[in-house]
Amino acid sequence: MDLRSHLITDAQYFYQQGWMLGTAGNLSARLPDGSFWITASGRMKGALTLDDFVRVDADGRVEAPSGLKPSAETVIHQTLYQRFSESQACYHVHSVEANLVSRFEFTENIPLPPLEMLKGLGIWTENPQCMIAVFPNHLKVEQIAVAIAQRFAVEPPAVPALLIRDHGLTVWAPSTSSARNFVELLEYIFRYMVVTRQLKLGE
């Protein structure tokens, strides 16, 4: 099956959840030769077709039909594929909860609650003390990609995900189905964190 079909299906689902409204977000899937398909810039994520994708080779060269440009975050996908060679899919979504959580603490890492959902992200320890990496947003996306590469080279992430402050969640995974699963699990955790904070503020 064409990997773009998986990306289309997942984009429609994320759109329905309110996580990829309008043209927000981007999804990619890697091919056996190391190149990857990524959503083209400016395309409505709830109505993608096979023609709404750009192919990027392992060296970053873009193969695009006339009129199409790769997503602005392509360099982040490329960076994550280079750092995590087992990854075959990279998903970036924009949810309200992810952006709220990214502002809970202005630090490089934000603690995640020790929920059962963490097992789905590979965390199997008792009462885990797990953090998710947070990066500042920049108009020049290349700055974000460089920051990701530099930090993860010396500080491997606890979970296959990161937050860009006020910008959204990015996950990487060994398959498109795993990437979708990671997004769902983390969005549940973020929602839990937001509701918990609201309850504490209401006390």
C-alpha cells in the first residue's frame, strides 16, 4: 500500500480531533531507500490527496511537482530520521492541550504524570519519572532542527516525542501506525495534565 494513503487517513483522523485544523501540522513516512514522503506546504490536512505530498531524498533534495513546496518543518523530520535511524514515520500536530502544556514550565523538559499510557511509549518502570523535551519556537525552522540535533546528541529523549513551545507535538516511530498511536497517547496525557491543573486552580 502506498505510504501516502496511510498519511492521508491519519491526517483526516487528526483533523477530526482538532489537532490538524486548516493547513496546520505535517506528516511524513520514510521509504526503503531513505527518502521520505512529507505533506506539501499549505495543504488542507482534512482533505489530502496523493498529489499533496513532496518526496525528499536522504540528502535533503526535494522532488516536487510544479507549484508544490515541502512543509516548512521538513528539516525537523530529516533531523529526526538521521538521529533515530529506526524511525519510519514522523508526525507533527497542533493541539490546544499540547500548546498549553508547553507553557506549564519554561524549562528544557516538562515532567509527564506517571500514567498507564506511558507504557505505550516504552516506559515500563514503576512510578516513572518521565520528562518530555521542550524546544523554543523560532521563525527560522532550521534553528529548531539544530537545537534538536544538538540536545539529543548528548541527552537522548525519554520518549519518542518532543514539544515545540506554542507550536505543537512531534513524534517519531517505527511505523505510521505507531506514530498515530504515540500521538493519541500523548494527547491523552496532555489533556489529563490540563484538566488536573484546572482542578487545582479551582480548589
